[in-house]
Amino acid sequence: MSSARVVITGLGSISPVGNTSVEMWESLCAGKCGIDKITAFDPSGFSCKIAGEVDEFKVQKYLPKSERKAVKMMSRDIKLSVVAADEALRSSGLVTKGIDAENINVEPSRMAINFGAGLISCDLEELAPAVAASVSEGKFDVRKWGKEGVELVTPLWLLKYLPNMLACHVGIIHDIEGPSNTITCAEAAAQLAIGEASQIIARGDADVALAGGAEAKVNPLIMIRQCLLGRATSENNAEPESACRPYDADAKGAVFGEGAGVVVLENLEKATERGAKIYAEVAGIGQSNSINSAYEHLEADGKGVQIAIEKALADAEIVAADLDLIIPHGTGIAADDLAESRGIEAALGGAVSDVAVWPTKSMLSNTGAACGAIDVVAAVFAITEGKIPAAKNCDKKAEGCNLNIVTEEIKKEIRYVLCCSYTYGGQTAAIVLKRFED
Amino acid sequence: MLDKGNKERVVITGMGVICPMGHDVETMWSGMMTGKNGVGKTTIFDASTCPTTFSAEVKNYDMSKYTRKTQLHECGSRGSSFVVGAVSQACGQAGIDIETDEPSDGIERSRLGVYLGAGEGSVDNEAFFNSIANGWDGEKNEMDWGKWAETAFGQMSATCELEQESNMPVAHVTMVTGARGPTRSCLTACAASTQAIGEATNIIRRGDADVMIAGGAHSMIHPLGLMGFNRLTALSTRNDSPETASRPFSASRDGFVLGEGAAVVVLESLSSAEKRGAEIFAEVIGYGSSSDAFRVTDMHEDGRGAAQAIRSALSDAGISYKDVDYVNAHGTSTTENDSIETKAIKAVFKEEAKNTPVSSVKSMLGHLIGAAGAAELITCVLAIRDNTAPPTMNLHDKDGELDLDYVPNEPRKMQIDVAMNESFGFGGQNNVVIIKRYQE
């Protein structure tokens, strides 16, 4: 049976601090913050009025001519994933149908795709005329909806909002005919997808996989959910730059955003054969979950986070002290940050005081199903550039948090990075990346 | 090391289902043996003016039969509440302790995982629609987000909004079982729970868990879901005869029947099952997954992706198409699926295609969307146990091109040792799982 090593040979991202992964890395190194007042809709009636929005982009630019008519079936989540997938493939040197149909150098049936996707909210404005036509005496009337509303909705409406459509559209554009999966574990989805795709390659069911996640959270319905849950900050609207404060004593909640992150995973032998540039190796995967009846939060001791990290370290056959960097989930919600830091501390033991920890959401915002993949892209840059940028907005560590948060840029050789994430609902994920060595 | 070369055999040691044909596995199966069905007028909401007025609903479900902690789960979506029942049955059968901090079933909780192909919950209809209606400025043709937010903040509840997330059924299952192993939720439309079972099998093979609770949960019987499928013209509109509306492979088929439910199996490494002395119902021997990469609206005309998934499952199982005794089809009763699925089976099974019985239990169950594949895999287990292929009901007018043996209208006694379950999702994800009668 196969026992393939899996490496990362391509990187792509679109995020609030840059529409490519290179731009993102430069922004993160410069401490640039992508959080600002919401422009996608008028947020004045919302308790949280800030978010991480990406700069304007035209998805048509990333599509071959034959696929451009598909744009009308793409929700924003899908568009973001298309952009990041394009960059990832181009940086890998793999030529798919979508890159150049004349010079394809990859076997479609040996390619897999595995994306994390969120609960995509429909465009309420698009639905509104049908809803407005279904009102009797000031209230929604389901009988009118059946009779008059339904036929006012565009026929392909449903297809825009199915979570699997991210992977479907990208798979169609690039002719990916191997295993396709869509992981719907919210903020842990992308890392679970990257983990599963790595294992699909390792067990020999594909040679190459596009893996990551995308989500467009700057949508009124999604924002109001986070406001209702009390997860979104309501106190820092006037200072967007300093609003998201992971592990800081003044943390007041999360700030949500939009983005996508995609990596090209490849069987090491195949990558070597074609002379691909290898950015890093996927060394270990761990998963578990938090059990808490108040499942919008992590359990207080972070046990689910601890188990996932322990499994990932064991999978990579290393000990905690081997780690050079941790990119945690750190979302700026005080109780969750504290629980996560306890879980990390429990898994690391004595090494916790030494291993550098670099939270990124203070700059990137919480991009939901994308955030874990964007962090993996950032982790690969840290490895290839030999640099850990300074954390932002962690001026005074919260009481009880014993993590070694990076307050000033560090330059050093980085061999092992741990990325971890968790989500409301409980799923936890951990991935160990390794600097590539023959 | 990502691949440990650890290839554990994986067996099924428990099953549970809450579906339109009953609230347990035996009731569902005996209904299938007598050709009953779970289709009728939609009662969850008033659908009498919609293009399709019927569906396959789970009726009279009482969650308190399955959990002592209903208050933990009653806030959940229909999918979440159904899956609590299905998991409780499956764990009972497998001898897995639930709702206890001190399980004595011999299963380490960090070695017990959950993988569901689970769907999103319904929107909170009243709050959702009324806030849109109040925010809509018909004159300007745009939303007034301030007015929308005012209604939404007033009417929406935090819990109800959170419960719409697709990973919530998994959260409920972990609360019931205390599972701390790999937990994942996937949603590849109508193929989701077959994919979940296939990937969960691989988690055990790799040695990352000893036991995985795998399956699906979904309900799209709500005003938005019904509208979405009606607009795609995917649903049958045979409003004058709901019971015969789902007629897979028939010439007069006109779409699928929307159903709901939850179904799970307990997958276990053979060594763990033996150690615990658990009863073994079948062995999972193969899994294949592929994508059409064709169009989001249609399946590939030749069934390219479907055929590839079947081939890859056979290869994973290390068997030939000649070894497959029975195929449980995706068989949705849409013009497109049934015709392309037939082509795909012919492409792989060649000369054996017409000799291999293929049936669709969606003729009775309706289409449970994300939960469909798991419910259908359970029927495969029972088909092996009882050496009986369940029928494709409502098949009276054969479509000329569709000339396989669809086991029309009556169950068939026959030797079944190997059964194949096919699931194909909107957008082109194809998943196939093969199971076999357990032999040491």
C-alpha cells in the first residue's frame, strides 16, 4: 500500500490584507490591518459595524472564456474560492484545463478537491421581491409564497448557495475528476479539509489535491447571527484597527470578514518527478472536538484543542519542544481565547513558555471557513521566509494566558509550525507543517 | 507519517434510522418488504399552493424516547433532533454507552469519532421572511438594512440561528456519545452521507479511530428548500397521486420526492469489535469518490463520473463487478439521474449489467438528501442479512433505454453477499460504498 509523503507545492489566498498570498504576507509583516467600517451594506443598525472586506476583484479575470457565463450562478463565497484556487495552481506550475487547455500537464482523475465552506447566506436583496409579493396584512403568508412568490425567484437560485458549489465550480474550471468533498465545520472547516485531502493523497487515492476554504461573512444575515450570539465585538466600532485583540486583556469580541485560502497538496514523488518547487511538507494531522452544552463556546479547559494538538504532534512524530511556531485560532473572544490557550498549554507542557505564538485574526479578521487555510498559507511563508511577524493588538496578555505571543518580529530558521483551529459546534483541528528536507 | 500502512478491516456493528417509513431500522425494512411508502401531503408547513404539495415527512417523532436530556437537543433543527434518535438506536445495538461520563463499553472516547453528511437547518421562517418584508423598499427597489436589522434583532433568536449551521448535528451527537475522536461534517448534496461513511471508514483503516459513528441527517422540507427544488424543476409535481410519485426508472417519472430523516451506522475496526464481542452485521470493503467536473446543473451525459466512482470502489475493495450481487441505486426518479445512472452501471458491469439486480428504495422512502446514502446503506446491510433485494416500487411503464433488472414492485429472495450503494450529488460528486457479508 501507498505511504506517500505529502508536500505543499502551491499557495493562493485572497484576504482583507491583499488579493494574493504574496501581498497578504507583506501586509502581515508590515502589521497592516484589514478591518474597517463595513461598506458591503449599511451597518448602522447593527451592534458590530466593522469587518474585514477584501479589495474589489473581478472573478471573470480568473475564468477561461468558456466558464464566464457561470458567474451568474456564483455566490460571493464561490468567487473567492475561484480566485484563490487560480493563484494556488499557477504558483504550483501545474497546468489544468482552466490555466491553459492546450498544455495540460496533470491527470484529471488523479486530482482531488476538498474545501471548507460556510453556511452560505442567500442574497436577501435578490430574494426580497418574491418575499414582498408574499405578504398579506403586513405579514409573510406562506400560501401567497407558494402561489406568487416562488415563481419570482430565479430558477437556479438554490445552486448558488449549496456549500459544495465552491468545489464544484473550481473542479469544473480546472477539470478535477478525482474525489471531491466539502467540509462544513465552520471555522475549523479549512484545516479539516486540508487534513482530509492530505490523507487522500497519502492513501493513494489522488496524486494532487486542491484544498482549503472560503467564506464571505460580510453579509447582513451572517453578521447579525454573530451579533446575536454575542461573538462579534460591539465596543470597538470607532477603532477598527485595534478592534480585534486575541489573547489581550482588553479583548471584546471577534471581527468577521471574508476571504479564501487554497494550497496545492501533492504526492512528494510526483512533485519531485516534475521538478516542482516544494514549499513545505504536511507532517501531521490531528482532530478532536470540544464538548460543551453551550456549544457556541469552547469548553473552559480546551480539552478538545489539546487532544487535536497531541494527535498532530504524534502523527508528525515530534515533541512539543520541536515546534518553532504556533498559529492559533485566537479570535478575540476572551473566554474562547483563554480556553484555547489552556488547551495549547496542556498539550505543550513546559514548552509553552518557549514556542512562539502568532495570532493573525487581529489583522485578517475571522474569515470563518477560510481562516484555517489562510493561516496555513501564512505558516508556509513563515517557513520559506524564515520570519515570524509581530502579533498585533496583544498589548497586555489576558490573565491566565501563558502563551508566548510574538510581540516583535523574529528572524530564524523555522522547521516545524503548528496551525490549529476550532469552531462553535465543537470540532477542533491541528496540522503540523515541516520545512521541506529531502 | 501521514499513511501508517495500517489497514484495519472495518465492520458495521450498529444501525439507526429515523425516516418517513418509521423510526427504527426494522420498521423501515419491513415496510419496504411490503412496498409501503412514506409519502403524503406536506404538513410541516402549508404547501398547498406550491407547485409540489407533498413530501416524505418524518411523522410523530418523539425524541424523548431516545434521550434523557431532551432540553439539550430540542433547540436543534429537525435534522439534529432526528440524528439523536438514530444515534441512540445505533449505539444501543453496538453496545456503546450514551449520556454518561463514565462509559464502561471498552471504547476510549478519544478513539470514538463522528462523521456526518449533514444538512443545514431550516431558516427561522417567520423571522427570516418578515425581516426581509419589513426591510424591503419596493419604491427604491432595495433593502433598507436599518429596518431589516430592527426586525431581525427583534425576532431572531441566537440559538435558532446557530442551529442552522450544518455542523450542529455533529455537535449534538458528540454531546450524546462523549466522542472525542475525529469529528467532521461534510455536505456534498445528495451524496453526503455515503461520502461520510466512506471517509469515516478510511479514518479507521488509517488507525485514527477504533469506532466512528457515520451517516447523515437532513430536512429541506421548508418553504425555501421546496421552492429551491421546485424552481430547478427537480421535484415530482404529481400532486394527485403522492404515493406513486416516486417512480425511479419508470418512463413516466417526473422528479424526486423530497424527504427528510437521519440514518447512522456504527463503523468499527474488526479488532475492536472482536475485543468487545460486538455483533457484526457486515463489512465495509470498498469506497470510491469522484467528480463529474462537467456542469453544476447537469450530470455528465455518459455518466463518466458515476462510472469512475464505481470503478474506484471496486478497486478499493479488490473485487470485480462480477462479484457484486446487488446494487442499491441512487435512483432519484428524475429523468436525468435514472438514465445516466443506468449508463454508468452498463459501462462498468458490461455483460453482467442486465444480470445484476439494481433497485431504488427512494420509490418508498423519498429522497432524504444528505441523509439518503446512509439510510440506503442500511437497506444494503439488511438485504445481505435476509438475502432479499428490496423492490423499486411504482415501476409499471418501463423506459425503453432503461433495461436493467430494477427489481420491479416486489422484493426478491436471492443470495446477496456483496452489495453496492451509489449516491450522486447535485454539482457532480459521486460516492460509492461496497459492503460484504462478514466472514472471519
